[in-house]
Amino acid sequence: MPFLPLKPIPMKNRVSMIFLEYGQIDVKDGAFVLIDKNGVRTHIPVGSIACIMLEPGTRISHAAAKLAAHVGTLLVWVGEAGVRLYASGQPGGARSDRLLYQAKLALDDQLRLKVVRKMYEVRFGEKPPERRSIEQLRGIEGARVRKTYELLAKRYGVKWKGRRYNPDQWDASDVPSRCVSAATACLYGITEAAVLAAGYAPAVGFIHSGKPLSFVYDIADIFKFDTVVPIAFKIAATHPSQPDRQVRLACRDVFRDKRILGKIIPTIEEVLAAGEINPPDPAPESIPPAIPSADAIGDAGHRSG
């Protein structure tokens, strides 16, 4: 029978994320596997996962990285507990039309303000005050966020000292901060996967700026207090022995139950549409992730196998 090209699974239908540690990641017999020190293989269904977090103790082969890119799965190299991001792989399919659209909105002060106001409205369920600058809206948002942390801490009976932690001394942080940090790291991972899958740039933010993941923070903050932060406080209240692991498992469950991956990309489109400009038409040669690789056409800068 002729080979039938496979289509990548849509982001909204994927498992949100998994963490891998202490093993060699490779492609063996056509399968994406994690091989531990004893040679035991664990099969990873790479094409059905949005984001794979690679913790210290992992090595990945060229073949595995290539396969992940072809199926549109984001690889993220993180520190212990996922609280530090070192690098991430492009999952494929990024298109210049979306990048130009995003950049145009971010570079025009009036358009950017419209997008920020929409983010505020979607996040808090009400329109922000009129005649406020982005800096003023950022200050209002910060005050509401601090108050929300305090209310959640009171609800779950957690002693809250504020968002203070040192990534270089992770174990020295108090348990509530560790839980919140681990929870938000999970959310940032799947949000970055969705941003890249939709063809946008993680660094081109609207509320946040100057960071590699500014736009990821913008979008993740819309969902943060409806999903992962309450989970973090709920687990912190139980005085967990393994807060990082328990938070991760709980986040995985809430991502599935609330179908977060199915909401992130539509939310991105909704907030950017507030700028009230039309995105440019995609180039006719734009290539989505595909298996097998499309035949190379030899043009400079063209994405191909």
C-alpha cells in the first residue's frame, strides 16, 4: 500500500505536557522513547503531546528533536521543577503573516493599548477604566493580582509572604511559593506551545516586554487564576512532601478537565482582533508541520526537511 502522510493532531486535542528526566531520548524502531540507565525504553506518544519539558539529566538525539518538530511538539529545556527555562525548540509551522500582524499591533501605541485593554477585559470580566495608559493598567492589574493571592491564601488557610523565591536556591523557598512557581511553569509551557503552534512570537508582548516569553506571560495570565494558582494554594495547604510533583499532576488534570489547550489559541485571536486591523494573507508557500518532510524547493530561508 502507498504511504499515507500523517496529519499532526490539533493542539486542542493533545495532552498538555509531560516532564522527562534522567534518560536518553531517542527514536528507536520508529518510536520516540526515553531510555533509562538500565536500558529500559519508555514509549512517549510525541505526536499527541503539546509540550515536553526536559529536566536536568536528559539528553536528546538529533532524530528525536527532528521528529518532535515535525509533529509540532514543543521541546523545552528547563531547570529543576521547571522553574527556569534555558531554551525551547520551534515546533514548526511558524508563518511570517502572523508574526508581521503581531509586530504591527505591538509597535503601534494605539493598537497596542487596544490589545492590552482587551486582555484586561477577558481576564477580569470587565472593561478597564477609560483614559489609562498601559503603565497605569499594568499597575492596576498588579494590585488586583496581589489581592487575589491574599484572598486565595486566606481561603485555603495558607500563610502567604508574597511571591518571593530564588531560582538558584529552590529548596530554600517556602512551600506556597514553590507550589505557585511550579504551577505557573506548567501553564507557561503549554501556553508557549500554543503560541508557537499558532505562528506567533513568544517574545513580542503587549503588557509584558523585554523577556523571551513576554507574549506567553500575557496570554498565560488570562488563565492563571482560573486554573493553576488555586491548585497551588490548595496543595500548599496540605503541607506536601513533594510539592513540585503533586502540583504538576494536579495541573495536568485541570488542563485536561478544563480543556485549556482548546481555549488558548482562540483567546490569542480574540485579544489580537481588538486591534481592529486585518492580518496579512499567508504566503502561498507556507508549510505546516507534516510527516513525511515535504520535498525541499531550495529557496533560501524556506522551512523544509
